[in-house]
Amino acid sequence: MDILESPEAMRAWRAGCPGAVGLIPTMGFLHEGHLSLVAASRRQDTHTIASIFVNPTQFGPGEDFERYPRDEDRDLRLLRDAGVDAVYLPPPSAVYPPGFQTYVTVEEVTRRLEGEARPGHFRGVATIVLKLFNATTPTRAYFGRKDAQQLRVIRRMVRDLDLGLEIVPCAIVREPDGLAMSSRNVYLSPEDRAAAPVIRKSLLASKAAWDSGTRDADALRTLAIRGITAQSRANLEYVSLADDDTLDELYGFVSGPALLSTVVRFGHTRLLDNIELG
């Protein structure tokens, strides 16, 4: 497994790789969710690249950039064992050199949900992902469905900028009790960890109603809200039922595919989850 620490080294490595190349962008502190993306690439692509970069531009003031969990040695060992061919591991100075001033803004799909809760977040996400695509020129890039809005932002950027690669969404990997795997789960206290599966259970209650024929947006949202707020340790930030593509909030009768998503805070830890309806 090769480790590349500059865009120039990454591009030189990529130039010697015929065939399809898959990219798994990560911020490190890997878990089974990340490794499932590696496995998906290895099934489809001739070569697999993973990137590790904790991107400062997607963290806002007071967020957890400095304390975001990091374990580079463990990450590299996991990627090597998973069969990754190369890891792109640039330092911040290689990604954002002195005088850097060019950013990518995806407009409408970032205005709501996490875009509203974390101003500037998706500008940082879109910028770093485009820079990773430029350095690695992948055939396909793999993203988990847990970060549902991020996935839609990246899809839109790829379409709008004619980047000519395939974005492959992959299923959320969960703990046995249903909690979506996340690098931030390590922050949870034992008590909060025991309470956190209420998120998945509440979303499933709404899906059960959908499967039984409920199409009223307020009713579907209310089911999830009631379930989450019944857990005293849960601090609900929002529940959204939105158009699956545009993320415009839905009201009244829901006729087409929809995304039911939520952010719940346990202590200082924000947990995201979602479920697709229809």
C-alpha cells in the first residue's frame, strides 16, 4: 500500500494505474462503515484509493475540529488489511497553501438542514471533495448514506461541474442495536450510548406508518419527534421530511420519494441519521 502526501505525488501514482479507480474520502478514525466502502470499491474497481484528511474548512467556530478523533497508525493498518492500494494523506499545508482563497459553493441544496445549522459547512465539504477528486481523478467515489445531505450536495456538484465520475451511495452500517456507525460515537458517555438507539427506532416508527399507507407529512414527522423526545437524554435539533432530491421540506400529502432525517444531540455529541421513504 502506497502513502502519498502531496497532490503531485498522488497524481503521479494515479497516472500509472490503468483501469477503474475507486476513491473513499474519509476524515480518518475509521470504522466498519468506511471499510464497507472500501469493499464496494474493491468489487467494482481495478484500484482503490482512500484519503484521510480532517478538513478544517468544514468545521465552524466552537465545533470539534481540534478534538476530532484521530488514530493514523490504526487507520493505515485497517486500510492495508482491507486491500487498499494507496492512501492519500496530505498535510493541511498541501491542501490549503498560503494565500488559498478559492471555494466551491453549491447553492439551493445546502440552504436547509445541516446547511442552516452549520453555516459554511458545505462550502468546506464541496471544496475539499473537489480537491480530492482533482488529485485522484477517480472513476467512482463512494459515500455512505448516513450523511444524506452531503451525498446530495456532492452529486449536485458532480453534475453541475461536469466532473465525469460516478458517485456510489452505500448503505448505512449500524451497530447491532441500530445506532449508525460514526467516528463521533466515541464521544458518547455509557448512558448516552445506551440511549442513542432511540433515533433509529423513532425513524423506523415513521417508516412503518409509511409502509402502512400514511402519506401525511406532519403525521410522519410527528411520529419520529415523539419517539425521540420521549428519551430524556436526547436533545432533538430537528426532524425533517424533505424531497429526496432537492431537500425542500414537504407538507401535506407526500406522493414521491422522501428523505426523513434527524439530528439529535446527546451531551455535546451531534448524531445524524435518516431513512428513505418510497
